[in-house]
Amino acid sequence: MSGRVLVAGAINTDLVATVHRAPEAGETITGRSFAIHSGGKGANQAVAVARSRASAVMLGGVGRDDFGSARKADLAADQIDTSWIATIDYASSGVALITVESSGENRIAYIPGATAKVSPDHCADTLNAIEPSLILSTNELSPECHRVLFTWARGRDVRVIFNAAPYSDDVVELLPLIDVLIVNEGEASALQGGAPDGMSPQELAAGLRSIGATDVVITLGAGGSFAVSDDEPLTVPGYRVDVVDTTGAGDTFCGALASRMLEGATLPEAVRYANAAGALATTRSGAQPSIPGREEIEKLMEQGKKLPWGSPQGGHGLRRKGRDSNPREV
Ligand code: ADP
């Protein structure tokens, strides 16, 4: 194994209240239970990189508060280098206030806090100090930070893997700076201004390449994934697993893929590995607790049974997104 992966993105705390129904304006209701979960797509992906035994450095921001300290401790417990997480004095750590109703409906108020305040200068300092071999980024830091990260990589032949989630319009202009773009079907469509319903993953990927993307990976939930690079297009079926909670499957997929690419795996090899990692993440509840390690992933690759390839909805229609697709700002 050579070098380190710099993982750029949000480090959040999810505060989850389970309630019979959500309160109306001005109303107080008594809920059923409360839980605190480590989150942020960036942090989840860093954990996935580390559990696949690659060396990860986290780039992000927290406030000077208990949540920030606790999230840094979580990452450090997974052997992730936290020394480039900026502590921002005038912002809170990223927090998602989530109510989950008996019906299963979620309501989320997301405060990016320190994540939105990470400066392009801090990104440049981190790059120059760490000199990563690979950059894995979500779409959670500012567009200015992304431009610094990706431009630095381009000048040095360092590969950039970008998970364009949560989706925002400014991603399109970054596409030429990205080596591997990872999106789900909803994000693939949004990047093209809302592709018509029923487009196949192949058509979505071709559309993304026509607006500047190079290698494209589209995740398809239980349907597996589709990848296209300069070589052959690749269809990878999902694994048949007992699904408990799909939260964090996409983040696990991205981190696992990056860990293999750091070792020099080809895109098809990395996508096959990531597909097994994503499937395992659905078999346990929560985001970070459900992220599998390398042995478990390799075992599923050897022994697992496959599902039919393609969108689980059939017809490749757009899927409703779960709560790990938090909007950048509310
Ligand atoms: P996101 O949460 O970002 O929309 P997906 O739902 O597409 O991401 O899931 C990412 C990956 O996790 C998929 O490409 C697949 O490999 C795996 N995965 C997700 N859901 C399932 C499932 N129900 N069964 C098997 N694998 C799954």
C-alpha cells in the first residue's frame, strides 16, 4: 500500500428524536426516544477508507464544542489522521436535527456550521503538508475549497474521486477536474438538469461524459452499480443480503472504492469491491457502525449471491433519496 487518501467533507452529529408524529408550529410533543449518531458523508467515507486498511487523513471543520471533540475522537479511534480538521471558533459543529415519525417519515434541519467555514487556504495548507496520493471528496465543503483541491491534484497527477452528493448546481463546472465521478441515479439526472424519467444508467453516464465527466460510476442501490471509463462499460450486480438500514451504503461504497484505487486497483476491480462493501453496510443499522472491514468485504466477494443487475425500481426511474442525502443548507 502506498501513500494516503485525503478525504474532504462534512463531520456531523445526527440528533435523532423518534416521535409518534412531528410537532406542528408552536407545539411541543413528547417523543419516544433519542439517539446521537456520528455522521457527515465525509466522515463516513473516511471511516470506510480506514476500515478497508488504507491510510486516511480527514479534511473538514468542527466548532469548538462537545460534538466536534466527540466526532474527532470517533475518527481517531478508526486510525484516521484528524490533525487537519480545522477548529472554527465562530461556528458550531455540523448538526442534523432529525425527527423520525411512526410512519417512517423523516424531517431534517441540517446546520453545516464549521463545514461551510473551512477556508480554501486551509485546504491548500493541508495539501502541501500531507501530499496525498489520492483525494476523495464529497460535495460538502465550499466550491472554492473543491477548486483548490482538484486543481492541486491536476498539477501533480494525483487522482480525484468526487462523490457529487449532496447535489448542487455548481458541481457541473468541476467535472473536467475530476477523474472518477460517483453519483446515484438521482444525482446523475440532476447534474444534467433533470434527465427524463426512465433513462438507463448507460444513458445517464453517457450524458455525464458529454458535459465533462471522465470516469463515471453510478450506484443503483440493490441493483448494484454501473461504471464507465475509457475502457469497457461495466455492469456490477448487487449482492443478495438481509437489508436492515441502507443509511451510509453510498458513503461506504465511495470509501471502499478509494481504498482499492490507492493500492493501484483498476476501476472495475475497485467497483466490484465497493459493491460488496455497500451491500454489507445495509445489513446493520446506522451509518458508521455499519461500515464493514476488509475481511468481511472479501468474504462476501468470494461467497456472496448476486441480485439481478439494474435499478431496483425496474425501468431505471429515479429513486426517492434517504436521509444521508442531506441538503447542503436548509
Ligand atoms: P446512495 O445511498 O448514495 O443513493 P445507493 O443506494 O445506490 O447509494 O447504494 C450504494 C451501493 O450500496 C450500491 O451501489 C450497492 O452496491 C450497495 N447497496 C445499496 N442498497 C443495497 C441493497 N438493498 N442490497 C444490496 N446492495 C445495496
